[in-house]
Amino acid sequence: MGPIPPWRIVFWDAGDLEADAASVDALARLQLRAKRRGYRLLFRHVPRELLALVSFLGLKEILPADDFSSAAESNSVQPSKPEV
């Protein structure tokens, strides 16, 4: 398989997703379905906490996001709702 043509790359706005296992599972399933059909999903506006979770799980290559370069690799990722 060669490189994916630009017209087969789909950008997905993931800004409303929660940082939990269900979101990671849903994104992974979307990526798998797209890959099986010859497309590639790139995720945009991913919440910092979700980026950190995806990075922690070692799925950055499977769930690529434009935002990984800055947010997920920084040490400044904080939970959005501090526990009491």
C-alpha cells in the first residue's frame, strides 16, 4: 500500500469529546473503519486531557491529531475537573 492521497484524508473535529476510555475506543473504531475503506482520519480540536490519555495509551500513531505536537507532550496537562 502506498501513501494515502490528500483527497482521502478526513479531518474530524473531536472538540466535544470527554477524556475517557469510551472516547478513545470510539476514535479507534472510526479510524479502523476509515482505514478499511482507504481513508485516513486526522483529529482536530482534541481536548488536552484526551490527547494526554491517547499519548499515555501509546495510540498517537493510530489516532493522529494536529494538536499532539504541543499539548500531549507538554508537562502542563491538567485535569479539567479537579477532584475534591
